[in-house]
Amino acid sequence: MNDIHCHILYGLDDGSVSIEESLEMAKLARSGGTKRIVVTPHSNVTGSYRNMWCPEFSDMIELLNSRLVEKDIDIALYPGQEIFCGDNFLNHLLEGKLITLNNTRYPLVEFDFYEHSASVYMKLKKLVSEGYVPVVAHPERYAFLREDETAAIKLRNMGCLLQINKGSIQGNFGRNAYNAARFLLDNSLVDFVASDAHSPYMRTPFLAEAFEFVAETYSFDYAALLFSENTLAVIENRDISYV
Ligand SMILES: [Fe+2]
């Protein structure tokens, strides 16, 4: 499996607080079957985490990757960000101050949980018009999506892909997020499941249970598509097979 949404880079946001904790997260992820993780610190959050991309972030990834080799933890980290679509997000992306998942055509994007749908669609249209394929992080947590059963279809018709959180299908974000995630899964509107992990203790990167749930509730092939095949296609900047 591959994880395209994980706050494993230490000291940058509300995720890992230290290199030791990052290594613990990687170890836990590996024990759950994950082989590749794209690091996705919160970025461009209005009034909060700015995290414009800089060489120090690449150095941190390199350091962590070398520590993983030393510790014989067979997992590889790749650069990325979870981009909050606030002020100037598109200009920052075009200028390289914000980056996509492993520098591919796929940016991981998030919004305010209560942002109006019209504003979300407008921002995503701008991204698509620049040739990006937006990966919308945790759509099941957004009010506009829960209020409009056709919203997910609209997003995918615009050229976006949808990434739900493993915690949502495990009930960790409440009944509304659980129901929305199940609705998306039931209707084959999900493209990826990712951990959105923040620590080795709560909101962890352990994906095995969520994989089993999807495999048993839907099918093994659907689970493999969402956890392995599509996520690898993103990391390798390939097309998603059915898009
Ligand atoms: Fe996140």
C-alpha cells in the first residue's frame, strides 16, 4: 500500500513533533502494509501553518529516508504538501512555493470545512484549467458535500479525484463523516483512501484495518485500487486507469 496523505514530517504542523515520532509512525505504517508515504504537512493555511516549500523540507525527507534505511524499515518517503486553498494558493503553486504530491500533476488540496460549494468549485476549476488534477482531501468531512448528494459527482466530472480518510470509515470523525464516506464508497466515488495520520498514537498511519474493511465490505479489487494502485499511479505521475 501507499499513503498519499500523512503528517509525518516533524515540527511543521500538528503532526509529528520529533524525528523519533516520525520514525515510529513509519514503523507503524510499515507494519500495516504501507511501503511508500508522501509527506503532506499543512501548507498555506490562513493565519496558521504557512510552510512554503523550501530546501530544508527536502533535507528533512532525505534525513528521514536515510534513518529508515539504517533502521531497516522498508518504507520510502516522498515530498508533498496538503495545500489549503486560501490566499494566492494557485500563484504559490505555479511559483513552486507550494508543491504537488511528489511534484506530479496531482496537488492534495483542502478547504475550510464550512466553505461554500461555489467557492470550492471556483478554486478547483482554476487548478484544472492550469492542467492540475486536484486530489480533494477528506471530502467526507465537508459540509457542502454532505448537504448535496450530487457534489461528489460534480467534483469528479470537473476533473478532481477524491481521497477519503481511513479514520472516517472507522468512525473516528463522527457519524456524519462516516455516513458520507460510506455513501462515497457505496457509489464508487472514491479514488483513494489515505491515513491523514498525525501521530503514532491517535490518527495513526496504520492502514491494514481500513484495507480489510473495504476488501470485506466491497471487494478486494476495490481495496487494492484505492490503497495501492491509484496511489502508486499518483506517486509515479501516471493516469488513473479509469479517468
Ligand atoms: Fe491532513
